[in-house]
Amino acid sequence: MSDVKTAIMDAAERRMQQGGFGGFSFREIATDVGIKSSSVHYHFPTQEDLAAAVIRRWAEYTSELIDKELEKDPDPVRVWTKAFRGTAFSEAHMCPCTVLGAASQDLPEQVAKEVKGFFKMCQDKLVAEGLSPSKAAEVLSTITGALVLANALGDTAEYDRATRNLLRQNAAALADRHGPRGPRTKRLAKVAARD
Amino acid sequence: MSDVKTAIMDAAERRMQQGGFGGFSFREIATDVGIKSSSVHYHFPTQEDLAAAVIRRWAEYTSELIDKELEKDPDPVRVWTKAFRGTAFSEAHMCPCTVLGAASQDLPEQVAKEVKGFFKMCQDKLVAEGLSPSKAAEVLSTITGALVLANALGDTAEYDRATRNLLRQNAAALADRHGPRGPRTKRLAKVAARD
DNA sequence: CAAGGACTATCTATCAACAGATAGTCATAG
DNA sequence: CTATGACTATCTGTTGATAGATAGTCCTTG
């Protein structure tokens, strides 16, 4: 991939994180990159193509990051919570898939499909990592909603507040599974594991 | 409030639920209502005014709905989960504050302020109803994220999947508080109440 | 009671800015 | 020589916003 093409996607990603699909124009992207708007059209014929490419790249990057982190820490809940935390504390504060997912009904077909693919990927991975479908949906909803909340309130600390319980419950469940210490914690583990 | 003004806000709300702040134009609203775009400007001078008014109305309506439902069911987690569920299963599927909150950084000042006010109101109410700040943030994040997830996946059932655990844990905690049956459930109640 | 003025709500017409997209041109590198 | 990647120029459509005209309503005042 050429440098310019990458730069275009970087600029589009940044603007999509802030304003969604309608939050960027070819002219703005062109200015960001330092080229003309028609040159953006050369690399990505339509806005739909560009947005879809950005979302797909984000999904791929996320998937790879999670795999990498799972090698260091085997607990999926901790890994996913930390990964989304990285987004919350990044300069742009938001996951573009979340911004677009919230306005999903107004998206061109290809873009909506990619966004759907992102969340499907997240959920499938969580299930493959041992969570029940409903626990996976719960974890994904909580970290996604925490991003929205922190963004709307303009307070990154809200992300940590919202995910504190998730991590604590999970820690309790893990402590039990890996080092049973009686019925008190066993009960908790059962709740968390069942789904 | 005049019928026309209400009709304008209704139309704007519907479109904002689908496409956010950039997802509607004065001309579209005018067509929806059956008037001219300049007449929309008469009632709401700028797009910012209109969007802010819609969000404020949504926040007030939500607050009133919650109060009403709490009279029938004293459990805040159940009430809030059910209220947002109503949105997920409504025709538009989304809460406009969530759509705008996700793209909060691209919003005019007044609109961003109203969106922030909505989430602040939700959190304050949950705390006033007995939840700890972090439990409130967790519940709000989960139901907000569940809306986004269900919307992006185009599957309302995802909302129920994502909130199943929330309700079950809560039920266990409540059963314990209101009818103690030994140390096994007491432990859970403590976890849920603490935060 | 009637005349005058102010207010409300809608209209027509128009503006400048900006959008996405296309056609055709030009330079350069393999 | 040709394929690539960027350019210039331009089209068509839409946008938010404003100005000014018009008609209806309502209150006040003589």
C-alpha cells in the first residue's frame, strides 16, 4: 500500500472517530494529507469505499492486537477491557466502529456490512476464548458503552469506573477456577462461568 | 408548544436516531412535516438549536418515564434495563443521545452540553436510587453499549443477550437482600451493593 | 365597536459555501 | 511506450441561512 493511500486512510480514520460517516469530506481529507480532493477519489472512488476500507483495517488491527495480548495474558475479559481502554485514552478517544455502529441505519451498505463484521468478530473471538454467548455480549456491550459514556461526558476516567466491576468479578472467578479456596468464591465462579 | 413545533422536533428526533447530527437537513425535516425549510428556521433558528431542543426533550421524557416506572417496580437496574429495551425494540431502535454521544467531539457546543446532561442525569438518578457510582456507570454502559451492538448487528435480540447477566445478578442480589437464606447468597448481595 | 399596531407563522426567492463525482491532462518511472 | 499517480477544471446538486412579502390573530386604544 502506497504511503499516500495509508495517509488518506489515517486521516479518514481520525475524522470518522470524531464525526462518523458524515463527519468527513474528501476535501478535508485532501487538506489533511496535502493533496487535492480528486486525488483522494483516485485511491478511493467513493466515500463508501474509503469508509469501508478504514473500518476493515481497524477490525484487522484489533483482531491482531487481541491475539498478541492473549499470549501475554490468557484472560479474555482483561485483554479486551484493556484494548478498548487504549482507545478511550488515545488522542481520538473513540473506536470508529462504535461511532458508525451507533448511526448504523444511515450507512451505505458496504460500510454497514464492515461495521457489522467488526462486532461479529469481537463476539466470535470472545466466545472462542471461552465465554458464553451472553457473557460475550455483555462484556462487549459494557466496554463499547463505556467508550460512548466517557466520550459524551468528556471524561476518560468514566471508562475505568464503568469497567471496574467487570474486572473485579472476573478476577474473583479466575481466582476460584485456578485456586479453589472453598464454597464462598466457588459460587461466584459458577455465576461468571455459566454465562 | 404549537403542533408544528412538536412535529418538527418529532421529525428531527427520528432522523437523529438514524444518522446523528449530520443525518438530517432542514429541507428533509420540512418535507417530513409538510412545510418549507424556512419555516423550520422560524421555529429553530439554527440546526444547533433544533438538535439541542430534541435532546433536552428526550432527557426530560426519559427522566419522567423512569420515575413513573419506579413506582411500579422499585428495582432501578430492572427499570433502566427495561426502559432502554423499549428503545431498542422501537421503530427507530436507537437513543438519539447515544448516537450523538458517540460522535460527541464533532458536535456544536450546545448540543454536546445537552448530551452530556442526559448521561449525567442517568448516572445521578441511578446513584440516587441506591447504586454506587461505579455500579451506575457499569449498568449505564452496558445498556448503552447493548443498544449500539443491537443496532450495528441489526438484531434486537442482541440487547436481551447483553443484558441477561445484568438482570440475573441483580435478581440474585435482591433475593438475598429481601429474603436472606444463608451465607451463600449473602456474599453476592455484598458484592452488588458495595459497587 | 372599530381602527391601529404588534406579533405569529408561513411563504417565495436567493445566497454563498460546500458536497461528491467525473473527464481529461501531464509528468515520471519502469 | 505505457502504466501509475497526481493534477486542473468543472458539473451538478445540496446545504444552512437570510431577507422580504403576505396573511392571520390578538390586544390595545380612541
